[in-house]
Amino acid sequence: MENKGKTNKELLVKGIKTMGIALVLMFIGPSLVYVALSNKEKPLFIPLIIISIILCFLAIYFSFKGLQKIMDSIFKSS
């Protein structure tokens, strides 16, 4: 318990990197959804919409994991 009241810097950096990944996915996912929905007659419509929706869900997942890591680095005492 020597680290009480201090921030775990390594875990904080990991959390910030995870939030950076989430930020990139937050722009790529909706952009691909827009591109896919504006070209419905193209043959790659279905694969592109599936990939873009997966990227949107990954953005949400990485956001939660990044916030969890940041909160653990600040408030976890062990």
C-alpha cells in the first residue's frame, strides 16, 4: 500500500492509448457507414456496411475499456 494516493502512470498511458484508438475508430466507422449507404447499388455494399458497423461497435468498446483503465490508474489503490 505504498502507492496510496498516487496515479499509476503506466496504466494511465495504456488508457490514453486505448482512447486514441477509440477516437480513430469513432471517425472511421461512421464515415464508412456514410460511404456505404450512399453507394447502395455497388457490389461491395453489404461487406462495407458490415465492416463499418463492426468498427462502430469497436469504437464503443475501446472507449469503455480506455475509460476503465484511466479510472483504475487514478482510483485503484493496489
